Amino acid sequence: MQTIFDTIKKVAIKIDHAIKTEDLGYADSENSSGEDQLKLDVKSDYIIEEAFKDISIVKSLVSEEKEGVLELHDEGKYTICYDPLDGSSLADVNLSVGSIFGIYEGELKAENLVASAYVVYGPRIELVLATKETKPQHYRAQNGLFNFISEITLNEKGKLNAPGGTQQNWADYHKTFVDDLFAQGYRLRYSGGMVPDLHQILLKGGGIFSYPGTSDVPNGKLRQLFEVVPFAFLYEQAGGQAVNDTGMRLMELIPSHPHDTSPCFFGSNYEIENMKQAYGIKA
């Protein structure tokens, strides 16, 4: 596992360099979901693929940017599902973006995720990773090396509210839930980038990030294997919760396709319990 984490550290430095120096325009291609790809998406995907192709413990790669599974080593133990550059459309306005990695052993379902990591590319490069034996570990890059900062533990109650999705397509009960949090004094923190917003909630001690099912996207927008499950793992390891709109733990998801999506709520315990109440979910 340490080999995988060390490789993630290497690709983080390379992707950060690409963000700072390369073309921010669109490529002449679409990803597996039919979305136009930025040149940075393609470059970041290439950097990660090249870095892992010679790592023998990696059986296969599944990228948010490509259809299907890339088989690497028959003797490998792990499949890495990754979003090479989450929030890439924010790069041209100089906002933070990130990479997400879910490391699975066996069938691609949430219960088989054994480790998770993400990188934030902002004023500084930061990395957070966790295994089943550890709380999330926070690192910061300096002169190309990642230095350990601290373990991350969520408080029972936070102060930040990051509501995703187009508001005009929210269900009434979701809008009521979000408004009630603001009425309690919660502060809005939403950049449009999943990685920096969830990172901020983790480092500030708590709050909630929500991306519900909406009238136009009833199954949510965020992808289970690449985005939802890796962060669900990190939030649970930090002492918080991560659930869907029925109250089911996101760590119980079983995707039928690598690019399946899910409504998702990540937060400290107080906010998630409030969400369940607002959604009429019985304990």
C-alpha cells in the first residue's frame, strides 16, 4: 500500500506542475459521461496511468475520464479508481482543484475499498490519505516532499454548509434542510469543487457537504467509485458519517456500472442526523 501512496505523491507533483504551466483549454474529446474534456483532464489522466503501469501490485485502473477497466497486472492485488482532476473547469479562474483515489481489493463495491486518498492543488499542494487502520492523515508538500501535518478528526457538530446541485431543481424538503442550517448560523462554503469543499470541512472540524438527487438528475451527479465512496471512507474514518438520500451508508453502495452516480451527504454527526430528520428517515 505504501508503494501506491508514494506513487500518488509523485503524480501530485506532476499534475500540479501541469496545472501551473499547461494549456487550460478544451480537448477535442469527451469523457465516458459525454462531458467535454479539458486538456488538463487528459494530461492528468495520462500522468496517473503512466505512473501506475509499472506498479505490480496494481491489478487495474478505472478512470473517471475513460470507459471500462484498464488491466495492468494479472498478479496485482488492487484496483485504483480515480478522478484525475476533479473540478478541472475551475482551474482557468485559479480556484483549487483536486485528484481523488479509491483503492479497492476484489469486486468494485464500497465494502471492498481498503484505502482512500485525495490531493488538493491550491496555493499549496496538500494530500489526505487513510486506510482501515488509520484516521485521515494530512500532508503538505514542500520542495517536492510531503510532510506529515496531523491526523484529522471531525467534531460532533460543525459550522460549514456546502450545498451542491442547482437550487431550482432541489426538492422542497432539501431546501428547508439547507435553509434551517443557515438559520442556525452555518456559513456557506461552496466553490463548485468537491475536493476543496470537502477538504475545508475536514480541516475546519465539521459541517456538511450535500449533493442531493434533483429533478433534473434524480440519481445525483457525483460518481460512486471515483468520488463518493473514497470520500465516504475518509469521513467515516474521521468520525463523521456519509449517507445517501435514504440514509443508507455510502460505504454499502454496490455500483452496477463503474460510472454509476449517487446522491450523497458527507458531514459530522449532528448535520447528518439533521439531514435524516429533514428527509423523514427513521432510525
